[in-house]
Amino acid sequence: MLLAPLAPPRSVGAGRGYWARLLPLLAVLACVTRMPSFLRPLWNPDEGYLAVQARLLAGGGQLYETVVDRKPPLLPWLYEGTFAVFGSGSLTPVRVLAVLAQLATAALLASIARRRWGDRAGRTAGALYLLVSVGLNPEDAQAATFEVFMLPCTAAAVWCADRRRWGAAGAAVACAFLTKQTGGAVLLPVLCLLGRHGGPRAGLLRLAAGAALPVLAAALATDPAGFAFWTVTGSGAYASFTGSELHVLARAMTNTAILGAASAGLLPVIVRALRIARTGPGDLWLWLAASAAAVTLGFHFFGHYFLQLTPPLALLATAALQILPRERTPGAVLASACACALFLTWGVLAPRPELAHAQRLALTLDRRTEPGDRVLVWGIHPETYWLADRTPATRYLTAGLLTNFSGGRDGPQVGEKYAVAGTWPVFRAEMADRAPALVIDDSRGKPYGPDRVPSLRRLLAAGYEQAGQVDGAVLYVRAPSAP
């Protein structure tokens, strides 16, 4: 078995000394691995979406009513709170919180490994996790978005279950779900541990209560019907695989290969240990399988989805190293460190042409509108609103919600009829009530352009006229004769 007996009990003093030495080292490693995240004002549209949401919420917006997204509320609230304390002009404070989230995840994994296999295993698990956690395209690994803040909750759920703290484990599962829906997949290894420990009915009840109460509280704190629609029931077209099979398959294979390269120090030892032991720790394999299913759910395979695989991979590699010769551990850590260095170099040097494009559009908005004007950027870069400090004319911050393009579709299932149910009547009413001073069509030949979206085409024809282009994006200003 890869799962060795639990390490013998330690004295309180020994535990304090262990953590006093390990935590500073993990903190330094977390800072180093997240260093590229501070080199860009934004890494991907998800950060921009969250930043715009936070500003709208701070201005009196209501989540799932006047501010909408397909995600649960915890991260928008975190951004909103951070902006309230530090201002909304920079994501640096959120990036600091992302470093702390990574440190918390590493520390929890180290604690799980130490409890099961001893002090050395704890150090190995924490280090391996941080080294592999940046092993994706930098815009996926370095962004302060959902997966980074979800992972401490998933690790906490397993940590609590390992100690038979079922109510706390349920609450951690709920927090993972409320950060991103797929975080709820960690419930499977938690249930596995409940069964292994022979948890009585009371344990199951505490787990269920711990999981249900935070979700219920979040629903009541927002709009229960809107919460259910936007987080669970309203994304049928988004989760469909039909229409973009080759496009999605290529993305899945690419991101799997990238994470595989980053895991060069982990995968060989796991495979080698399996050849010897033929089995392994069931809860960790279930955690990995549940995470893989979560990555697959919705059939989009965006790179940042794959971050959910890294905690169980780090623990499985640590488990494998317990039955392999001792000298294999330095080699696994060194290989992971070399891969990490390559990805950090990529993060420092990688160009961000889409960020430069969004910055040019934001400069145009700043020059051609007043601070109080409402504007519409018809595209998939909501960060333009945040960079320009302009208020969106609609609650739908990307064209994807109105056409399904945000699901990564390459054409066949993009258009008005694939929009989130009920969005177009609301959008048309918003445009009638508060017509934007400036519209930027940022489709640039994509399948959600006005020529493919009749309602938008009619809106522009009725009240706007072209006023130039910026980087291929077409500007529209209010026509003098517009009603």
C-alpha cells in the first residue's frame, strides 16, 4: 500500500518547532512561485470580470440581480471587501491574498502528509504542491481567480475529515463550492474518509449540516432564485459539448500536456510506486478522480481548471515516495523545481497582447466619454471597463452571456438563441432605459459580431453611427437623430 501507517503522536513542543521551521520556508516558496502575478495589472478576463463586479457591488449593485455571473458569491465578495479596504485601482492586494491562499493550501497538505507519513513527508508535500502549482500557462496559473481561492477549502475539507471533524469538513466543502461549483467534488474523498473511519450516523448528519448551512446562508444573502439559476440551473448551453468537439479536444490535450510537463517530478514516482505496491491510498485516488471529473465537467478544459488536480497529485507523489528508496525524494523535488523555474520564466517573459489591446480600448473610453457615462464593450474582455473606470451599460459584462461564446465555442453554438435564458429581454430593456454613450464592438471577426446577432445589429442601426476603429474594434457613438 502507498498509504503508510499514521506517524506516532508528537509532543506539542515538537509540533510547534516543526511548524516554526517549515512555515517560513513555505511562505518564501509561495512568494517566489507567485512573483510573476505582480508583474501585470491583469492576467485574464476572469480577473477583469471580478474587478468590475466588485466595483458594481460597492456602488449598490445586487449579486444575481443587477450584477450577474455563473459563479458563486464568495470571490466577488472577497474582491469587493479588498477594494473597500485598499481601493479598486489595483489588484495587488488581491494578489497578496492569493499568495496567502497558496501558502494555506501547502500548509494543509503538509499537515495531512505529516500526520500520515511523518515530518519529512510533510515538508515534501508542501514543497511539491507549491512547485507544481504554477505549472500551466501563466494567465491560468498566476491569475488571482476562482481555483486559487478554492484550493485551500478543498485541502481543509480533507484535513478536517482526516481528523474526524465532520461539521468543519462539511463547512469546508461548502466554502469550496461557494468559491467555484466544481470545488464541491471534494465531498467524495471526504465521504470516503467518513466510511473508512466508520463514522456513525451523527457524523454524516454533522457533515451534511456543515455543508448545507453555508450554502443556504449565501443563497439567502443574495437572491435565492437568482443564486440557484446562475450557479446551478442556468448554464445548460454553456455545459454542452456539441459544436466544438475538435476545438475543445485540442485545448484539453494541450493543457494536459502542459500540466504533465510541470509534474515531471511527480508522475514518475507515482507510476513507479504503483508498479511496486499495485494499490494506494483510496481517498487520495478518489480525490484525484473527482477533481479530474470536475475538470471535465462542462467540456471546456480551460487551463485554470487543471489547478484542481495539483493538491491530490502532490499528496499521491508524497505517498509514493514513502515506499521508494529515500534518495528518490531529492530527485523528485529537484525535477519539480526545474520545471517550476521554466514556468516562472515563462510568466516573467510571456507577452500579453490581449491586455495591451484592452488597455488601448480603455484609453479610448477615457478620452471619448465622461466618468459618469455608461458604455458598452461588446466582447469578452470585461477588464476594459475596470481599466477605463467606466460603468457598464448592462449587467451582462461579456457578450458570452448573450451569445454563449464565453464557453469557448468556435462558432456552431454561438448566437442569440444560445444565450442564457431570459437575458435578451433584460438587455434590450437596459439599452432602452440607459443607452450607452459609446459602444465598442470588440468582436473582431468572432462569431458573436453584430452581423450574427440581429438584436444588436438593430440596436446599433437605430441609434448609433460609426466613429472609427481601434485595433480592429469598431466604435459607435450616439447618432444626433437618436431617440
